[in-house]
Amino acid sequence: MMKKLIDENGRLFGLISVIDVVVVAVVAVLAFALFTKDTAMPIASVADPMQTIRYEVAISNMPAGRLESLRVEDRIYDKETGNPMGVIKEIRSEDCSISILKADGTYTIAPIADRYNVTLTVEAPVRVDERGHYYVNRTNILAVGWGLDLYTKTSLFGGTVLEIK
């Protein structure tokens, strides 16, 4: 006489639980996916060639005193790691303004006294990996749209990477 495929206790051929079979199958699929996926970050070798790039950092609503403390040829550093992020090559600024809602429901643009929108052009040595990622001084990754917390010897500020050239 032949045994039932699944008995009254939920075991396959009366030997192993169906739930155990499903769990083993799921674990096997996940293990296979984990070991076949290449997620390793490329390692920057000391021998890898470096190139010099320029990138722009936009800083909004910078106080006048902080703007005045920035100088062309100042070195800038990453606030979190302390790693060098390049040298300021150009400083452009414009008056900062905000949109204000008026009582009649319309908006107007109003300047903010002693505040500026600043764009820094920074030159830095980078390593570019096979995926096109930029590593400033082989350490800090840099990409358009990324926020950076930076400092110089006289100033601390945050900005967004606008462009990499």
C-alpha cells in the first residue's frame, strides 16, 4: 500500500514537515543570491592613477562674515572624516532671497540682508573607478547632488555638489 503524499500531521511522505521543506528552500535561494551577487566596493590601490577634476559646491544662505572668511587657494576638508576635499579655485556669490507669501495670497521675492548664495569651484585629485565613481584623494566619494559638510581653517559650511568637470 502506498503512503499519502501529505499525512494528517502535515509531513511529506510521513517523514518531514512541509514547512521545513519550504524554509530550507527559501534559505537555499537566499544563500545562492547572496553568494552570486557582486556588491564588493572596489579597493583603491596606491598604484591607481589619479586625475585632477574641478567640482562646484552650492551653499545657500551663507552669512556675510563666513563668506568674507573664504579665500581662493584655501584647502577644504570633509567635516566628518577630516580628509582633504580639494582647493578652492573660484568663489562666486549673489544676494540671497526668499519667497514670501503676501496677505493677498500671492508670492514675492525678498532679499535677505547680509546673506548670500555662494558657488565654490574646487580642484581636487581623484581616482575614478570602473563604475565612474569619483574618490577624492582615494577616500571620500563624490557625486552630483550629494550634500557635503565642509570646513576651511576659518569657516564651516554645508553645500551641495552641482557639477563635476
